[in-house]
Amino acid sequence: MKRRYAIWLVALSIWMIAVGCGTIDPQLASPESNEPSQTGASPTGRILFVSDHHVSVWDGSTRTLIDDVDGASPTWAPAGDRFAYVEMHDGFSDIIIASADGKTLKRITTNEPEAPLFSLEYACEAYWALDPTWSPVGEQLIWISDRGTGTSDCESRFSDPMTLWYSENLDGDQAIFSYFLPAAANVDAPQENPTFSNDGKKVAFTARIGVESPRNTEIWTLNLDTADVNELVIAPDGAFDAVWSPNSNNIAYVQRTGTASDVWIAPTDGGSAYQLTHVGSVVSPAWSPDGQMIAFFRERDSSFEAWYVEVNEEGGKLVASEPQKLFDASNIDAASGMSWGR
């Protein structure tokens, strides 16, 4: 089970756990850059990811650590001038919008409880906001939370699954409008890692069907206009980490087969899913902005590196080149994924 769900489960009993409190103050040092290892072609653009507990940017040649942002799951705005990320705290998390250099611009959520830390009331009032993804077409975010319908009963509140939420009016002086999506909640399963279609009208996400097993993960889709929710991928050993292609024709995702995990492709026209890579240790794929490459984190020697493949269409299917190393960095948080912008 991913780290974010381990944290979520801790929240259910936080009043019994003694951990340090408070958040880390922003570091004042200038961002450092170091040369990553790279071979093969020269992909362009900027990739957001998390290393050493901070948001980092890889720009094609160097990795820059954004010292002001201690967070998770960063996602670029379409223009690349801002990004959203998750700010983690003791027992709760919030979604923040920052400028490209890491300065806080707006707060999407305010989930800090008013009750004393470690108390039962604190746990009852604490909520998670995770996995933000910025719409390709404008000022909207989709993310997940256990806030649900806001029931006041503590015991019942703990049974609320992580479900999709939607935020609008991210720019300008208008108030941000956030609400949960009942159609997604009707799936009645914890959800994670939403991804928008290129027109912003559909969302794909992971649903944990049968939470007793981390392998029971499926890919579902939600039409935001019609509220139709449908299964897209069901795999015996689990499917997760979906990401829509820039042209919306395909959804790349990770499928587990035994102990191996690789990138697969699900055509959005209803065609059969098929395997794209044969690496065996892949998570968190991301399309390049032009749709010509797919990057992913590859586990090697108990740590993660960023690799990529070039993709071309042959016979109606995408075919991948040999995987090539894109970059590495210390302590990459693969669960936070990567966001590839121009």
C-alpha cells in the first residue's frame, strides 16, 4: 500500500501515537542545482517531483531543489507559472498553490483541527487532502479527501473513504469553490491519483476495490458532464497510477503481474489494454507534453531513478523504445509522482 495510505491509517488512531509536532520552517538557503545522470535522447520541458522531502524541478539538464516547499505530489498549472502541492502535517494535509519559485499564493484547503494534538477530537476533526492534479484547460484542480459529506459523528467519520473533490476559480481574486463529487463517491471504494483528459471533461482514477488487499486496485473513469462512472481496467494483480495522454486517445497506467510492475496502455476508444514496457519495477508514469515520451520512476537497488521511453504508433498500438535513464536524485519520493510541463 502506498505511503499516503499508511499515513491515512495512522490518522485513525493519532490520539494514541506520540510523534513530533509542528511543521518545518522554510529553509532560507538558495536552491541548489546538481547534474543528474542522463543518457540517450534529450527530452525537453520541466518535470516536478519530490526529493529530500522538497519539491524539485528538473529542466532537461539540472535538478533544482525548491527549498521553500516541503511537500508532496506537485502538479503544474497549464502555463507553468504555478504549481499545486500537498503540505503534510501531523494527522492532516492541505493543498497549496505556489508560484514557480515556491512562494505560497493560495490555500485550497484548511484542514487543521482546532482540538489539542493527539486528542480524540483532533483525530475526528483532521482531514486529508491528497493527489492534486491541475486541469489542462484552466483554473480547476481535482484531488482526493476523506472529508466526505462532513458527518459530525466521529466514529462514522472514520469510515469515510478517500474520494474525488473538485476546485474551481484558482486564479484571480474570486473565492475558490471546492466540492466533492457524488458520482465518484458512489463507487464506494477509496480513490487516489486522479488524472484529467485533455479537454478537462473526464477523469480517470484508481479505485481500491476491497481494501483488505492492496492488489485490488482498478482504473475507473468519470465523465464530469454526465456523472457517468465506468470501470476501465481490471487486472488480477492490480492496476494503478493512471495518466491521460495529451491527445486523450490513451491512458497509460501501471499494471502489476506477480511481483513485476510495468507501464500498460488502455485505449480510450474501448480497445483492449496492452503492455508497453518490460522493466518490471515501474511506478508513477508521466507523458511528455507532446505525447512522444513517457517517463516513470524505476526502482533500482532500493531507490528510485527517473527513466523514459519514446513511443510511436505501429499497427494501431503504441510501441516503446528501449528504456533510457532520464535523471536521478537523492531520496526520490516515487509515490508523489511527477508532473511534466513545457
